[in-house]
Amino acid sequence: MLINHPLLGLRDAQEFVYKGDASLLQRPQYDSDNALDAFTNYAYLRSNPAGLHQELWYHEQGDRSWLVVTRNTLTHEIVNVELASEVDA
Amino acid sequence: MSRRVSPGRIGKKPVNFSFDGRSFQGYAGDTLASALLANDQMLLGRSFKYHRPRGLITLGSEEPNALVTIGSGARQTPNTRATTQELYEGLSASSQNRYPSLKFDLLSVNDRLSRFLTAGFYYKTFMWPRSFWESVYEPLIRRAAGLGKLSEVEDADQYDKGFLHCDCLVIGGGIAGLEAALEAAHQGKAVILCDENPRLGGMELFDSAPIDSVEGLIKELQSLSNVRLMSRTTVQGAFDHGVYSALTQNTDHLAQPHKAAPRQTLWRIYSSEAVLASGAHERMIAFDNNDRPGVMLSSALRGYLNYFGVLAGDTCAVFGCHDDARKTVVDLHAAGAKVIWIDTRSAHEPVDGVQCFTDARVVDTRGRHRLKGIEIEQGGERFWLPCDALGVAGGWNPRVQLTCHQGGRPRWSNDVGGFISGTDLPPGMRVVGAAAGEYLRGNWSPVWDVSKRGSAFVDPQNDVTVKDIKLAHQEGFISVEHLKRYTTLGMATDQGKNANTLGIGVLSQHTGNAIESVGTTLFRPPYTPVAIGALAGRARGKAFKPTRLTPSHEFATRQGASFVTVGNWLRAAYFPQAGETHWRESVDREALAVRNAVGVCDVTTLGKIDVQGRDAAQFLNLVYANGFLKLPVGKTRYGLMLREDGIVFDDGTAARLSENHFVVTTTTANAVPVYRHMEFVHQCLAPNLDVHLISTTESWAQFAVAGPRSRELLQRIVDLEISNEAFGFMACAETRLLDGTPARLFRISFSGELAYELAVPARFGNSLMQTLLEVGADLGATPYGTEALGVLRIEKGHAAGNELDGRTTAVNLGLGQMVAQTKDSIGRVLANRDLLANSTLRLVGFRSDQQILTGSWLIPPGRSSEQDNTLGWVSSACYSPNLGCYIAIGFISDADQYLGAQLRAVSLLDKVDVGVSVVSPHFIDPEGERLRV
Amino acid sequence: MFKLTESPALYNGDFHSPLCRLTLLPNLARLSLAPMNGELGRTREFFQKVGIELPGPTDAVLSPCLILPLGRGQWLLQGEWPDLEPINELICTTDQSDAWCGFQLAGSGGPAVLERLVAAAPQSYSCGRAVRTQIEHLGCWVVGLDNNEWQILGPRSSAESLFVALKHAALAVDALLQN
């Protein structure tokens, strides 16, 4: 499996660590009225799409970028890779 | 008899070898199969289940029958296909699955019992008594049935791996592959061409026609710098995103390989484009006793003759339903054999001088250890004819295995008479040549099962017959996938290369369903069997994983320290002294030295992370549950890190070296995860903060200097005033040693004693360790290892990895008040959930005069040792030399209620049940006075 | 009075075969450098004034000192770099001298050695380019210094494991050639 790193090009997946759903970028406000519900959803609830899925990968054996990888869970095709720090959460 | 009639395409250089202890001679370029055939050795093995005599069927890697063991001892390789094993001087091979000898095999009695040994026989028969299956039946059956044996000696060979990149990977070096490679090369692409055989050329080499055009192509490719030709290299798998695996056999064909030469190299090949030119292999027809030695595929009969110059019999029959049969008939006839041609078709171009039966079929054979005759059916009549070799042309199976490796499903082509790749190919792959059905479209009439009794073998390696398939179908195993698992059809080392299509054809014929509606099973990697050693590559023994050595490793080795593996680190566990006979003596002495004098321990393995930037404090305030905004420069603070779900992640310290510069420490085990987490928080949650992270774990050698005399010792080392007033508890400083070496000093304590951690650049670490002990000799300075470190922290009641086990919260650890409620931090919101916040589980201590085992469950006296009665568990335990008894820490519910009570610490696994009293986890100096003197 | 002595990353880190030469580099000065937010431009200008272009994500500067891109907005300097005093307020620096150990690999067998160890394409470590990747699970740098000459940086604590990995691959290359 290869990930097309936006700065470094195609790199072998063995250099990366997988974290999970990129919805983790949307961390709720700790002091909002419904903070407990919002954080419960944030920590535990994931959609499990058959198709395009945005997920977080960390280039641990490389430049230590966190990436948002858009991958088709049916075909494993990777259609887009962005730096997580540049994705509008 | 079978014999050599010409040098074929291999020449006449003699090579000596042995089979089952008998000496033979072949030619360089022979395979073991061709050389044995040239020596009239038709019987090569015994079959898996019925122990029937078997010879060879094919001339390639799809061979199901001719499996032999090569070599002996540590280099013994079982289940090697004789058809791919190249001959070398001194090669020693032996047959498999026979006792006492190949010709006289006691278990061939199974063949007489074959009526009973049908599909599912074992499952149905050995049902009772139930417990006998594992202990009696299965071992017996396994001994009787089977392939070659492992030597059970460590593999003496070395293996290798590597990574290759190209623009176009061509799989198969036949004419289609060679042409595809040349085309890609001319487009300027970097090309790799892999072929499993020693010589490029593919099936062309096995035909009688001249091969000038093939040789021309090879020469041209060899002259191009952007082409890499890799023979003896089998592409084994096609994986996501243009990643392929391939195995090169470097030395399997050599009599005396270089001692350090790896036997095989496993390659990972990256190529956005792949051309599958893997060709096709012929298939068998199901007639009774179609497995006798001497019955092979028509293409094999022809290939042995044309390439190796070996004629498989004096009278050769060819049984076909396909044009290909004719090519074999022509070549055999030209070589001087008496040829009989049986064809299921009514009309085809005749060959002069060859006896030909049209609209006919072979229905049975005879001969015990080798074919003696065939029974032919024509026009409702049956008659026997003598012959000693039979070639079967049952049609061709394109080698579509690699097209399936990403879920692609082959589809049936009536035109080709075989399964060809579907449209769902691995991205970037295209299929050319015979693999795509090219050259195979011809005059063909489908013929599957022509047997009289059903004792026709469909999968010769697993001894699956037509009868088995019919039975399985009757019993309801209708799906091909179920049929495969019930009968083991296609599950052998050849992965159904021979069996699958025939099996599906037989099923189609007997159910009356069209073959395309019967379906097919898929193929998975590897394409051919791969030695486990090749998958391991160079990662064996010490090279299995990297080792990390601490800066004072050399010192510790000289001291005769005993080492322990902590992750990849090798740490000194304890430093035995002369006269100490048990590890506990050393550990007790070291732990006492810290409490009474001063000890030195290498703690470099703790993770260290440099956190810098204008928002460094704000960042740490988010990462840690407790506050960091107000930490003054020159001070260190204990930090508690939570996961977002409120469970404790890690703990450590953060020292503020300057306004915008912190040094964070983590536990050894979590050094990498914490760094990853901090990068996550920075890049994903707070990308606008001005924070710059870098790991400095490797850069600094860090030593705990602990004990009442630690200050005295350090004052002789560091160029800094370190009185209690000038350098109080939790102080930190960037400083120098008296010799000018740059250093960092932290007044932090893990042991509960007056203690410091002193860091110097790693290259000075070994020297510093030695210097501390020399300079502090009169103070009783003692090196201590991880064992004493553990004792000291349990005595103090400090949580470590055993307590931060991914289940415990700050509340459980007695640190609930640390989670600041006035700011945002990772895990803060969910830590306040009722479920976690109201937990009554607390960290407590236990004392006993008997040894307490880590992992024991705590049960009130008088209650039975059951899960329902447990109050909690013991997380860390040791003998405390300072208290003179066994102590432990762990977690129990309603801890306040049980403080001072007697409980039982029970380990059912170790059969240990000891009485313990519940106490505070702070066994030593609960008020923390020693830290602050 | 004591005087601390330096230890090498590895006591025996040299290996020669007919096709390649592997040499442990001495202890070298190294520094990580990250411009604070918004200061990349001025940092870049400072380096340009002394004739150095901070390298892009896949490139390396080979002289007057070695400069490698550590990550986004972070570089590793090795050797004798310019005095950074003028930009001290703009940058975060961390001493990384002992974070790494270095090996020099040279010789015509080099490409065959590296293709056994490095998953990344050879172009990524051709002359003037550098790749941060893993070698046998170790986070490493492979830097192309010249035709058939590379520098390999790996974690100092695993200097021996890295050396063994390089040597093992070099031995295999050598033996296969003599086969």
C-alpha cells in the first residue's frame, strides 16, 4: 500500500501509523453546554462508510506529518492526501 | 521405457545426482524431473491420502505430483517440485510419503480402502469418542497422510530481501512478455521483467520450431540499460497500489554456492504498471486411473522431448480434445516413437503414419508403478491398447492467479475453453499473451469427466476424485467455495492450478449447469509456495529487531550486569557483586544503598521531548490534565496526560528551561506514542500554536542520582550551587559539570529519596556513570538497575506502566485533584463522566510475610475464589528490603472501607493464595519529607 | 578532578568488501532548527546571505554543512554551520549531536546494498537528495553525497543494529556477485 504524501510523493505504508477517522479533527468545545455529549460522540462514534473514508495517518518514519487520507474502503484506492494542519476543521 | 534421444536445447554436459540413494547422470540444464525421466525413473512419489504411486504430470511450477525432498539436515527442503528443481552436481533428492520404500509402501493399503475414504470420511468417522479426535485420531491421520517432512533443524541458509522500483513490471518471459517489455522500454520506461524459469523464452522453448526470434528479443532487451531481466524470479503476489512481491532463487540451482550468499531474495516491487504475461498451463481430463506414472499432460510430453531431449515412452499415446494434441503427436512421431492418437473430436487434420482414433476417449489405464496400457472407448466399444506414456490435452488454463489477488474474479470463456481474467484487474495491470487467452483459441470440444467408475483424479495432490465431487454435491456442498473446503479440492501446494478448472468442469457436467454459472474460487498469494525463511529475510536471530543500547551500556557490561529487554532497549536489571548468588541479594543491596547512601541509575530510556515556541506553555496546558501556564522558569512539574476518553495515558515531568523552552519526559514504554500524540494535538487540534517539537531521547544520557547523600555527590560534579535553598525540590537548570561538559540538572525523585536527574550529551554518558561512582565511592555510591528502581518506586507508591494500563483514571490513581477544571485539556470532559468520576477503585498498598504475585486477584477472606468476589487486582509487587516484608500495590473497589483489612491475594494460574493486609500505597515517607531536605 | 571522555556511537563500525566500504563517522555537531511561526522568511534570507538555500522536503544541502529537511519548517544541520546568533530570536534550536550516528557508504556495490534496505526509490537518495525513511525498523536518513557515495544517519542508541543491517546486506551483495 502506498500513500501519496503531499510533500514527499509516494511512500510505502510501512512508514506510516494509522490513527482513525479524520472526524477527530473536529474536537468539540470543552465549555459548551452539551460538552459531555459532544465529546462522547467525538471519542466513540464513527461512521463506517462503504466507499470514501477520510482517515488520519501519521508519517512516523518520515517527516512526522499528520495526513488526512481519503481512501475508498471498497477498493483501497486513495483519492486524496492532505496535510492535516492545512485541512479546515 | 523413457530415455534421452537427443541433447534437446540443453547440451550434453554430464551432471551426477542421486535419487533415493541411487546414483544417476543427467545433463546441465536438466530439471530433476527431466533427468529422472531420461533415466527411466517414472515413479517419483506416493500420493497424499491413498499412497498411490505417482510420477510427474507437468514440466513447470504447477506440478502437483512430483514433490521430492532435496538435501538433508539443516538444508533439507521438502515438497520441492522436481519439475522446477534445476540439476546440479551432487544433488541428492528423495521421495516422500512412503514407508519403507517408494516401490513398496505399506500404507498403499489405503488405496484398497479408497471406497471408504471419500470426502468428509474423517469428519464422519472419527466422531466418537469426542476427545479422541485431538489426542488419537488426528495425530494418526496426520502421520499417515502428508507431504515431506521438516528436518526440525534450524535452517542453515540465509535469506535476503529488497525493494525495487520500475515503471513497468512484466510478469513472464515468454514471447508475449518479451515483446511487452521491449515496447515499454522503447517508450523510455524503466522495465523489470521477472520469469520463474532459469531461461527466458517461455513455452516457445518447448516447441520444436526454431527460437531465433525469441533469442533476438532477449538479446535486444539485454542491451538496454532501462531493462532489468530477472530469471528464476517468481512474482508471488499483487498488492494494493502497484506493489508486487517476487522471490528470486539465488542458489537453489548451485552445487556450491558462496557461503554468505542468500539462498533466496524476497523483493517488494513498486510499479504503477504491470503486464501479466504468465502464459497458460494445460489441464487433465478425468478418466479412471488417470494418475498412473506415465500419464502426463500433452504439453509436458512434448516439452520433455523438445527442450530436454527426453522421450517419455516407446509407445506414446496422446489423448486430446484440443488442437494442441496434434503438435505433440507430430513431434513424438518425428522423434521415432510409436504414437497413438485418441481424440474426442470427430474431425481434425491427420498425421501421416500415426494411428488415430476420432470420436474416441481414454476411459481407464493399467500398470502398477508405471503405465502399461489404456482402455479406449469408441463408438460404444471398449478395447485396451498397450502404451507406456500418455499425454493428455484437456485444454488450457490461462495463468490468471495474479489477477485475483485484489478480489478480481476470473470469468469463463467458451472461446478459450478456460477461465480468463475479469475486468476487475488490479489497477495498472493488463494481461497479454496466453494468460489473456491469446494463442489458445482453437478447435476445442469441452471434455471433463469420461470415467466409468469415478475413480478419476481431479486433484491428484490431495487425492480428490470425481466421486468425491459428486458425493459432496449430493450432500449439499453446492457452492464451489464449500466444495473446495469439504473435499480439499485445489487446496494443495499447487493451489488448484491443475485441479480447479477441471473440478468446476466436472461439477458443471454432473449438475447440468453451465460452467459460467458454477462459479470459481479465487487465488491468493503466493503464486507458488514460499519458504518461511524467505519471508523472514535477514530478520533472524539478533537481527530480528533493532536493539537500543543505553549510553552506559559498556560500563554495565564490564560490571557484569544482568540485562533486561524493555521494548527495544537493553537495560541493566541489576549489578551482581562477588559473592552474591541470587538476584534478590543484588537488588536488595542496591535498593538499600539508595535509601541509606546514594545510588546511580541510567534512566536515559525515559522519553524526552523538546517543546519550544512562543506558545509552548499553552500547548502543554492543553496536553496535560494539570496546569502548566504558571510554571516558573527553572522549575519542573509532574504532568499527567489523559487520553480523550478520560483514561490515563502517561505521566512524566515537564521542566521549564526558559520562557519558551520546556523539556518533557515520558515513560520508557510511551516515548514514541506520547511524541506521536503531541504531534497530533499540535498539527490536528491546534495547528496555529507556535510550537516546535523534537525528540531528544537519544541526545541526552540521563542518570538518576538518588539517596540521602546524592547532593553531596553531585556537588563534587556540577558547577552549580545546589543547596536546598539554591536548588530546591523540583528545581531544574541548564548548567555545566566542573570539567566544562554541558549538562542539565533536575531535582526530581522517583524513589522518594532526596534525588536528582543529571543529563549530559549521550557521548559522555558512559564516562559520567563511571565518574559518578568513582567520585562518590567514599559516599557509598552504588549503581542500581531496573529491578531496584522498581522496588524503590513500589515502596514509594509511585504509579508506573503496570498501573497506567489503559484502564485506570486519575481518580483511580488517587490523582483526581490533578485534573484541572478551569481549562481545556485532552480528556478533561470525559474524565468527568459519572462512570469514571464515581469509580471507587483506588490505588492501595498490600503487605504480607509471603510473596505476593503481580496479577493476583484480591478476595475477602471466607469468600470463594471467583470473579464475582474480587475487589481488585495486584498491579506491582516486590520484596521490600527496607520494610523487611513483601509489599505490593494494586487497585481495589471501596478502598477506604478496606484500609487495614485482611484480604487474600489469589492467583489461580500460579496456584498462590496469600493473606495480605491493605495499607496506604506510600510505604516509605508518606509525608514526602525526604524529598525536600 | 575528573574529565569526562567521549564514547563513539559504536566501537567497531567499519566494514570493507570488494564492492563497498562502510565507515562509521566520528561524533559530529548537529542541531535542529525550526523558525518560529511567521519567521521562516527572515530565516531563509539569513541563510541566503551566507550562500545557503534551505532545502526543500526531498533535497539536501551538502556544503558548507549538511542540511536536511527534518519535517515541515524544521531542518537538521550537521558539521560546521554559520553562526546563528543574528537569528536567535527567530528560531528554536535543539542540540541533536548525539541523537544520530552516521555511516558513510561508498562503492559500486552501494546501490545493491541500499535497494536491500530502503523501500524508497533510489532517485530519492541520489546525489544532493535525501530521504528520511526506515531501515530494518530504524528511522534513518539516506543522503546522496556523490555518485556511489552516501551518508546514512540512524539513531545513536541503535548504531550497532544499523551497522549490522548495512553489513549484512553488503555481505549478501558481495556473495551473490561471486556466486
